[in-house]
Amino acid sequence: MRASMAKIMAGEGTCKDVLKCLFSLGDFEMTVYKGLCKFGPARADQLSPFLKRDKSTVYRALQKLVTSGLVVKQTETLKRGGHFHVYSAVPAEKINERVKTCIDEWFNHVQEALQKFDIP
């Protein structure tokens, strides 16, 4: 995340750097997101071979992406009982809106903090 922030501050940041910085994501979470965009809606066990990683590692990354709002989790029920989760990447347009909102909120918080700025 530090490298992403440095690139952004130097005017060399990419969309990937912004997402990593705003949502505290690592390279693997970004790889999972991109993989899900290419693969389409999928379960963790379906993505695992595609990403060449263990299912539990993919699952943890998906959970972080769901928490950050970049991926949506849908629960499917099996006819014979039980359930499974299908993950879908949020479309880029929606993420763009979310990022703009996050940046606007951050900017407002920084302005408020600077108004209270006091050096003893």
C-alpha cells in the first residue's frame, strides 16, 4: 500500500494503485478481482485453479473484496440441502462512483482536521 500511495503522490498512480490504497488491498486481492472480472461469477473453488492458489487463500481474498465493496457475494441453496457462495465483481462504473465518494469524504475529513490544526 505504501508503494501505491507514493506512486499516487508522484502523479504516477494507476487505478489499481488507487484501489489498493483506498481499500487497503494487496496485490493478490487485486489479482483475484481481475480474475473474477475475466472468469465471471464463480465460487472460490472454481477460481482457485484459475488463479493457481489454494481455495482458502482465494476465499480470504474474496472476503476482503466483499468487505471493501468490490465484489458481491450471493448465497445459493442446494436442492438436497446446504448452500454455496457465488462471487461477482462489481462493475467498473459502480466502483468508479464509490471511489469518487470515498475521496470526497476523505477530502472533507482532511479539511475539517486542518481547520482544527493547532501546533502547541
